[in-house]
Amino acid sequence: MRKGLRVLLVEDEQMDAALLLDHLDRFDYEVTWQRVETREGMAAALASRQWDLIISDFSLPQFSARGALALRRELGTDLPFLIVSGTIEEEEAVEALRQGADDFITKGRLSRLGPAIERSLRESEERKARRVAEERLRQAQKMEAIGLLAGGVAHDFNNLLGVIQGYGELLLKDPAGEDVGRKRIDQILQAAQRGAALTRQLLAFSRQQPLEARSIDLNTVVISLEPMLTRLIGEDVEVATLLSDRLHLVKADPAQVEQVLLNLAVNARDAMRSGGRLIIETSNVELDDTYVLSHPDASRGSHVLLAVTHTGHGMDPGTLSHIFAPFFTTKEAGKGTGLGLTTVYGIARKSGGHVGVYSEPGRGTTFKVYFPQTEERLSAASARPSPGARGTGSETVLLVEDEPALRAVIAELLQQGGYTVIDGPSPEATLVAGEEHSGPIHLILTDLVMPRVSGLEAVTRVRAGRPDVKVLYMSGYTIAAAEHQASLPEGYAFLQKPFTIDALLQKVREVLDSPH
């Protein structure tokens, strides 16, 4: 039975093409073919249909086998490639093989054509099989990595939930003094902050967290985060900041820069079990060609440096070579997900910068994060409000939330801010209460994704009778994920869970004060 074969001929002589086709017929091939003479013709032929094989003359008036091999590489195809030529020097033939040709055959020995085609097609199928096997292996490795990630996350979250639940039950059952209660509340808040930080870390690592880059002053970020870092690090570690005057601005997401600082601080704390010193520095630096040559992921020009140094145990060269790899950790099993430094690296790269590290065993470690300087003016939204500056008010808020415990705490926080809150045991009951309310309702604060009624449906229902009411959506999903799940209106206001009391009250005040 004749074998089908689709051949693209790169040949300028019709007689030579006919001779090749005659030999293919003798080898029992039923050939579908097309002849081209130029680079443009070959590109069009490859784009127009599928081929099994390319047979090319070595030299053509307007083209050549070398040019055809180069075009094949540019187009990313792996078609078997045979050179058939009247004359070809040995050095030229060897060079063609180096460039990717499968074989070369002189026109005086076309008896080799059939075996050469069979071998080339067989090797092509073997290459395809290897690629499939390698892809399956990569997929298996990804699944194994996901399993490791899931195990680490489950362990860490169970620990966090255990802390929260345990201290919560103690507060309920033990009528201790105010000081004891305060310490337990601090433990609960620290555990919750660690849980929120871990979620942000996972989102940043998986690139699900949207980048909200704007011009910021890194000194402002460091100063605003310093009190939290001091609590996070512990009393046995001294935290020092050396912030440069007249620091240039950078364009980055301030929340992700905070994530970089938090991750590096946690890393430092774990390296200083017996105490030590953590130093945070900022400065303006210029990266020149010499630096870029030795750091391929860096770019030359003006940058702002954020350096974090600790005096704990350092790292040997073997450890340093793996520190940015996903899931790599030197901590005990269950003590970390191995995503901290990977996240730092990813955030720096997404911001156009890069990360350098210097460490020696027993002599501490310095991480240097470089952000490109921006000429844009300081964004008004980049300045963090001072702690305790809350947006209070006296308006009425309709609170639509399906999780009872969360609804209760949000209602209490709003009431502490001076607002009147209308809510109910379920979203449906809340909407009924809103319809029955005789006074004004100034704001709907609603979860976006709920099981029986969505946030969008709740807003539509309320605005049917109160078209001027303002809306603030909230969700445990990221903004990107929330937009994927719901067709949000243009200019919507959004609050990411979990949020602090300051973030809640400030956002509520911002929406209430905004134009309709």
C-alpha cells in the first residue's frame, strides 16, 4: 500500500523537482507537494497547510538551504529537513547539519533518498514522543508541587485557626482581669494577621493579586510598617532603620512592597533564634553596565535600594543557589511553605526591579531589592493614613453578608464608628429589613459572592426603591477574581477581605463622601 507524504520542495529548477518526485514515486510514496523558490514563498506554504517533510536545494538564485533552515527555526517548526544538491562541499554539509538539517544527499546518489526520508520521519516521531513524555513529567512535577503547597498551607492555617479558636474560648470561659484579656486579644490579632499575610503571599506567588502600581516613597512604606515589624520580630531582636534623605520615588504597589518587607523580616527572625539585629536601609543608587553584566536580570540606570540585613546565621553557596526557587525551604517540616523569598523575587521583577543577596555562614545576610526610579509625582493615594485616623459618621448602612459571625463583627465596627446599621440573619432578611426601613439608607455594604443572592442582585433590588443609595462591595476574592465572577459596574468601590477596622471605616467614609 502506498504511503502518503506531504513534501515542501525548496527548488528553483522544475526538472530537478520532477526528478525528485519520480524517485519518491519509486519508493512507493503517494506525494502531495508544493514547490517554492523564495523565503516569502516558503513562509506562506508553511502557514497555509501541514507538511511532513522539507526537501531543499543547497543554493537557489534568491534563497538557500541555510536561509530555509533559519526560517524553520524562526517559525518554531521541527519538520524533518533534507538537503538535495548537485554539488556541496564537505564543510558546507557539516555546517548545515549543525544548523538542523537531518541529512544531505547529492543529486547523483538519489538512491539514498528513500532510506533518508524513512530515518528522518522516524526520528521526528521519536522527538515528538520525547516532548510528550517531558511535558507529562513536568505536569507530574507541577502536581507534586501543588500537593506540597496544599500540605504546607493546610498545616499553617490549622495552626493559625487553633490559636484563634483557643484564645477565643479562653476569653469566653475565663473571667480574668483586663491585662490577661488584652494579651490574649493580641495573640488572636497576631494570628489573624499571619493568616492574612499568608493569603497575600499565596496570591502574590500565583500572580492572582492584581498589581496596583503608583508612585510611592519607600521611606513612607518603611516608617508606616515599622511598628508592625517590631511586634512581629519580637523583643529579642533590635530593629533599626537607616533611611536616606531626598529619596527618589519608585512606581510600585505599596501593599506588595509591604509584603516584601514582611517576608524578609520573617526570614530574618527565623535566622536569629537567639536574638540579633535587623537593619532596614534605603538609598538612591545608580546601576551601571558593569553591574548589569554580572546581574543579567538587572537594568542599568537610577534605582532606589531597599536593603534588609540581619545578624543571624548566614547561608552557604549551595543554599544561596536555591533560595528563590518555589517551595524551597531550610525550615523544619510544616514550618513554612517555601514561598517567602520566591514572592519577594516575583514582586521585585513585576515592579521592574531585581533582588540581590549576600550571605556567609555565621555572618548574617543582606537582601537588596532594587526598584527603578520614576519621574512621576507622588501619588496622593500612596500616603498611608496615620494609625487611629478613622472615618466616622452618622449615616445609615445596609449590611448584606451571609456569614453570621463576620456580619456581627462588621456591624459592631460600623456602630463604633457612629453609623446606624440595618442587617438581618440572612441576606434575604436584610433586604426585607431595608425595604421596611422608613428612614434614609445612605450606603449598601454587601458581600459580592453569596450562595443564594449575589451582591449585584442585592444592589439592584435596593436601588429599585432607592436609586441614589451608594454601594461598597466586599469579598474574600481578589479584585481580579471578583471581576471574573461578576459583571461589576464601571467605577465600583471594592474592599478586600480580611480588612482592619481602620480600612473598613476609611473606605465607608470615602464612598459616602464621593460624588454619586
